[in-house]
Amino acid sequence: MIAKKLLWRATKARILLSELGVKVSRDLKLDEAFQPYLSCHFELRGERIGFRFPLTRLGLRYLREIENHLLRGVVCDTINHEDALALLLGLAPAKIVYKYRTYLRRVTGLARDRKLRNYLIWRRIRCTQLVGGNNAVGKSSV
């Protein structure tokens, strides 16, 4: 039963992410905590960005957001395609999130799901703390 659910999630993720223009690998992988994910990459502002798309609850939130909101907005031209891809930056490694933190802050409002929006905000702040050093939020400059 679990394998069926996982296969369904992986198939749905491949279809929806490919409609956004994301290249998705065919094989399913496990990380250190034995959580399943798909390796993906896309082009944003001329740079190739690779990330791991989780097939957990967080991944389901992303899939629901892509299916119900982002794809329709991109097709109707109310949401810029590059902005829709930028929401996937929350899944990228910390250095990439830090590099695009202001752009991610601008497009975070596109996420309608409250928990997904809070995750994007938390991820941006956390990456600033990890990579930013003395300029990080919450650290004193004295």
C-alpha cells in the first residue's frame, strides 16, 4: 500500500513539475533519513538550479499549490513563469536560497497555502543565518 502511494506521488510530481518546465529524473532516491525524493533541476535567470523534491507532506503541499494555483496562473498569464519557478527555490540548497533570498521574499506571497508560505519564510531566514554570518537576522552586530 505504501509503495502504491509513493508511486502515485512520484508520477504526479513528474507530470506537474514537467508542466512547469522542471527537468525531473526518472529514478526515486532516498536521503539519509530514508525519506523519498526526486532529483530535479531548472533554469532561473540563466543559472541551472538543482534541488531535491521531497515526496513527503511538504512535497504534497507543493504539488497541491502547483496544481490548483500556479499552473492556472501561468496559463492565464496572471503569474510570471519565472516567479512560479522561484517558489521551488525553497527546496534548493542553502547557498542558492541565500543567493536568491530577496527574489524569494518577493514571490513568497504567491503561495496560497499558509503552511507552505510559512515554510518559505522560515527557510529564507534559516539560510540567511546559516550562510550569512554576521549579517544574519537575529545576530547582533556588536
